[in-house]
Amino acid sequence: MTVQDAPLLADIDVRSRMAGSNKMEILLFTLGTREIFGINVFKVREVSQTPEITKTPNMPMGVQGVISLRGNIIPVIALDKFIGRSKPDNTYASMIVTEFNKSTQAFLVGEVDRIIRVDWDKVRAPENMVSTSQQAMITAVTELEDGKLVSILDVEQ
């Protein structure tokens, strides 16, 4: 082990201890609006700038096309369109690559902010004012220290 490896190993140790704690980590991002969204960090493989996307015909709603990422062809989903919150300019600065259930996909987002740690008791179910398929993706809500609400998405849906 080198001195350079020490911070990485310390970070891995902190994250592995969190698995048995009462906390979760959420990656915060926006979709080009003032609304803040989050995704569980355990589902995130990487965050990067949006590469060139290859358009493909007959794709489902929200799927912009595919990219080749380290030799794997993965679908790219415009998350704002998929959940019905389209932004006007259709440009996406960042991409969040997720992996779950042996499936990898990329989600186009406006801007990635930061990772926060949240106590599970601060995470609550959203109010069911409207029952739509888009609302089903918002599985929880939490509040930041400044009072702003974060809609936590379940991208597995």
C-alpha cells in the first residue's frame, strides 16, 4: 500500500461501515429546473460529461439512443423526459451511469451537485396527490439543511 492509496482505502472503509448504519448516501442533481433530485449512491457506477450519443430508431419514450462505454453498448435515457419534466433547451451537461440487477444504463441530467449523507429517519414517502407512472419513480423525499426538498428517484422502475 502506498501513501496515495490511504485516502481511497479510508473512503472505502467509511462507505462499508455505512452499510450497517442508519444512513444512506444520495447523489444530488438537477434536470434543468430548480427542483432537486437524488439517487442512491449504491446504484451509481460513475458520473461524467455527456458523450456523443448514437440515435437509434423506434426507442421508447425518453431513450435518446446508445453509447459505447468501455466496450459496452448502453442505453441513454433523458431522465427529464422520462418523468415528464422536460427542460426547454434539450442539452444535458452530465450523465449518471447506473448499474443494478445486472443492467447498466446512463441517465442524462442537467447538473450533478454533490453527495450527501442522510439519516433514514429523515427520508419519508412522498405525498400521493397524483397517481401517475412518472410519480411512481419518486419513491421518497428528504429535506436539506437549507429547507429545500429532494425528490429521491428509484431508477430501477
